[in-house]
Amino acid sequence: MFRKLRDLYKEYKPYVRVDLIMYASLILMIILYFIISTVL
């Protein structure tokens, strides 16, 4: 079970990393947008 999960994780590691970077940048953009809209 765990070996299977580890293999899947190794297989999809780059895709997962790209997804995390995309989601993090999206959240940062939304937070920045809220800050700018409240300041202006």
C-alpha cells in the first residue's frame, strides 16, 4: 500500500510541485488585489 503510494508520489512529484506553485501564486495575487483595492 505505502510502496504503491510512494511510487505514485514519485511519478507525479513534478506535476504536484507545479500545481502548488500555481495555486500559491494565485492566492498571492488575490491577496495583493484585495490589499490594493482597499488602499485605493
